[in-house]
Amino acid sequence: MSKYEPLWRYLKVNKKDSYKLSYEEIKKILGSDIDRSFLTYKKESKEYGYEVGKISMKEKTVVFNKI
């Protein structure tokens, strides 16, 4: 189980077409900050029916889109 699995389950359970989550919202879901390893683990989201879209360092947000 990866450290991002709680986030992937959150996306799957809520079943929206897309999400735009702030780093703070992700921190609340995970219980820890998002870090550089997210770039490696983001491919796991496809197993839960989502793909990572835009990651904005300036806005501190991540967009997830249902596939």
C-alpha cells in the first residue's frame, strides 16, 4: 500500500468527474504533506479510475480527472 492510497480511495468513493484539491485538502486526507514522491506515485490513481491533471505549484492545487 502506498502512502497515497487514502487519496486514491477518497477520489473513488466520492465519484466526481473531476476534483481540484488544494495541498491543504490533500494533507487532511493523507494525514501528511504532499511531497515530490507524488510525481512517482501519481500513476497509481489510474487504478482507481482517475488521472492526475494539472499540478500547480503557484496555486498549490492538484487537478484529478475521471478516466
